[in-house]
Amino acid sequence: MQVAKSCMGSALCKPVPARSMQPFRAVRLDVAAAETTERFRLHNLSPQKGSRRDNKRKGRGYGGHQGGTCGFGNRGQKARSGPSVRPGFEGGQTPLYRRLPKLRGIAGGMPAGLPKYVVVNLNDLEKNFEAGETVTVEAIQQKNLLNISGRDSKLQLKVLGDGELSKSLTIQAASFSSSAKEKIAAAGATADKLPQRIKWTRRAHEKKVKELAEKG
């Protein structure tokens, strides 16, 4: 440590230690914290950093920072401008979407897989209905046996024969399975078959209009 002498040539003078100089330190401001305080104002709204980026300028040579061929190779159909090979094309051979078998039902996009009835079994009726009651779609909804909503609210009731029935019920439904009919008859219950709802089609509508026009 360096020592500075205030009295030159004096034996009584005590040496005074010199102060060490500390290097200059720049004060860093928390810019991120300052930005967050002003982020949700109308005058400085902007997307997050890195969430948006400019499109790559393909086919502009080395100035576009993509190389000479931009990753498309030298020549070929996929190196040309304009539409390229359509999705699913495999060069002329039978593509994958034609090699696989067609799926039936909902997976194939056909209406065959959609339910045509709201289904209930005999064991549910045995547990939730008393003798002499009438079973309808509305009664089933009141007892929370089925969660009927959306498209199912327009469907009619069908009774299946899973379980046993020992009570004399009056069941009103649009369809009954063969086993359900036998068990309902054996239990002394009544199966009232409701008429089917006629599905609207243009051909049937035009036929009905023609018949009404002929009748006058």
C-alpha cells in the first residue's frame, strides 16, 4: 500500500495512507421491469418479442440468406414456382387413402353410425319405476336416467331387453327389441308402440305437394 507523506523531511510526521481508487461501475437499469409497467397502455401495445417474424424471401439468391437454391435443389417439379405436387399424390401409384378400406359409421363420415333412438334397458325401468306408472321419454328425463340433449332430444325411445322386468308398466316407445317384447309380455306390462316420425325428404315433399294439388 502506498503511503503519502504530508511533512517532507520531518521525523515526527506520521505517514497517511492514500485512498484506493475504485473503478467506475455503470448503473444498470431494469429495462424489462420498466417495460412491463408500461406494457398494457394503448400507445405502446406491440406483440411479444419473437412471436412474429418476417417471411423468408425464397429465390432471391445469396442476398436472401437462403443460399443459391433455397433448399429446393437444382431442378425438378418441386423446385419450380407455382403449385407443386398436391397433398396425397404418390407419383401415380395407388395412394394411401385409397389403399385403406373405407370406414363405416361415424369414422367414415356416413350417417349409418349415428344413433336413431334413445335407448333404455328393462333393468333401468325395473329400478326406477313403480308398478302402474307410464314410461315415456319425458318420464325418463325427469328421473335422470338418460342425459338427452342436442341431437338426441329429437330422437324417439327404444326399449332393449337387458335385465328382467317384474312390474306391470305401460311403456310407450317407438321401437322394442324382440327380447324386450317377450319379457314385457311375461311381466304383464303393456308395450305401446308409437308411430315413427317421418323423415323429411325432398322427394316425399314433392310427392305430397303433387297429391294435394291433384285433390284440389
